[in-house]
Amino acid sequence: MKIVQHCVYFPPEVGGLESHVFYLCRALAGMGHEVHVVTSRSIEGAPAHEVMDGVNVWRTWFPGKNPIGWLGHAAGSIPRSVSLARDADVLHAQALQSVPPLRAARAASGAPLVATYHTSHFLKMAERPAWKPVLRALISVGDHNLAASTEIARVAEGLAPGTAVEALTNGVETSIFRRIEPTLPPPVDGRRRLIVPRRLFHKNGVEYFVRALPLIAAEVDVEAVLVGDGPERERLEALAAELGVTDRLRFLGARPNTDMPGLLSSAELAVFPSLMEATSVAALECMSCEVPVAASNVGGLPEIVNDRVGGLFEPADPSDLARTVVRLLGRSDLAGLGRAARRQVVDHWSNERLALRHLEIYEELIRRRRAA
């Protein structure tokens, strides 16, 4: 089967969507399928074409990381998408911006089109009246629609009544994301270590973790590692200094996905203080590395986090965040929660299971096309 996927960003870009698409495509290629990804040349010096773990990656013009840049990339990627689609069996749009170029490719080739809606950005757009007809039109394009969380699926179906959207949680490459030798040295003086693998954007709520840190430290001797970068870093560093927790908080900046298993294995508990969230690939990666998760009770996080693998707290509430973290750190079976989290991922959210479900969808669409 020849599969053409389209996604605005792809590794070496770092992020949950980028990781999801890479490992899904890698699994499909490993199962013997011919996989092509049309993406953007968003990182200077990235080759126009390369093969990554059996996946053909085609990078096209990219004006910039903003709405105009995304539209420009979508338009500029049409020729490559159409060319690859000529003998393709199925097309798969992995971002809103991916639907128009693959719609053009479908018109040229007749191959069925799958569209997946990811991220809290979709939810924010869905709240704006001006975007609702645009989203309705995009959702109506797909021959099969997927969403990364039940919340996104429900919102998408509400925008385009009569269009079915299947909720399908993103997966984790469990052979890579597993507990390994820690990358970071052990904390000094018996401190407990938390890890917050979040890009430093407002929606990820890292400010509320920083505000909770003095409350946590008043009960438990802790330190925290933030893995990720973004426009809020300077403000968060200033806030940490203002609250007197600079010595307890380490900003590691952005790290490649390949570094994450060792970093995650260096901590006892991961914290996700998100204000909005689809299904967090990063949270699933923590769980796959046997790290329990404390997370905001928002979006798709309650679909993967419960009291068997960690705990939930109210978003934008430093006090509730602190109470949840202190309670979890006080549990004698915290490591057992981590092992249970790993089992949950292996049983329900492994990348292999995700790839097999995608193949079922693709094969059904191909059968329908041949029968038409």
C-alpha cells in the first residue's frame, strides 16, 4: 500500500504532533508499506528530501510559523502532494492546513482521504464564529475523520452535523519509551524530583506549576525539571526568582524526542498543568516510561490519567495542583502507579495498536473505492 501523509511540521521539529506522525509513519513503513510525508522546510538546512527510518520525507516551501506561513505552505505543497498521490492508495491529512492540499491531490488521483484533528488549537478555533464555517467545510472533506480525543471528536461533529468523527487516542512507541538508565544524576540530599515536559506557551499552564512549587516545597523537599522552551521562559524564570524557588527549578530547554526516555526515567512524577489539551502524547510517553502523571482535569487528559496511574487537579489552581502532587509523593506505592501506567499504555495506546487501526481504516476505504 502506498500512503501519502501531510503534516505542517515533522522531525527534527519537536512536539507531540510531530512525534505522533513520525512514529505512526515509521510503524506503517515497518509493516511493509510505502510511506511518504509532505511537510514544511520549517528548520533551516533541513533537506528537501530524505528517508527517515523507511519514511520518505518531502519538505516544501515554508514562509513562517504564523497563519500566513501555514497558508503559504499549504498552497506551496500542492504540486508535491498531487505528484505523490497519482499512484497512492490512501491520503492522510494530519493537520487542518493539510486538508486543502490533499483535497487537491484526491481530485487528481481519486485516492480516499483521511483527516485527523489534533491539538487544543482546533478547540480554540472552534470557539470563534468566523472560523466555524471554515472548519465545517474542512471536516466535510474527509472520507474518514479522526480526532485525538473524545472532546475534539464531539466538537467536530457539532460543527459539521451528519459527519462522523472517530476518537482515536494517539499512540506511543513503547519499545523506545520505556524505563531506562536515568540521564540526570540523582537529586542531592534525598530530594524528590518532578519533571514537567511542556513547551513554555500559555496554554500549557506552566505558570501555575511554578506558583505551586513553593506550596509543594513547604510539605516535601522537591526539585523540578522543565523540559521545553517557548516565549514564556523569561517570564517564568523571573516568577521563580520572585517566589524564591530558583534553586528548586531547572530549565532544560527543548530536547530532541530521543533524549526523553532517559530524562523521564530521572524523575518520580510528571506534572501536566495544561489549560487546554487534546490527548497529550507527552503524558503517554511519561506513562510508558513508568512515570506516574499528575495532570489538569481538562480536554483529553482525563481519558488517559486516573487514580490508578496518577491524579487529576483543577486547571489554573496552584493550590489544588500542590495538594495532588504532595498526595502522590506521599504514596508508598508511587512506583507501582508507574508500572500500572506502563501497562495501560501497552494495552491501549501503543503505537503498534494505533498503526493497525489506521490500516483497518485505510483498507476499508480502499475496498469502498474499488467497489464504487
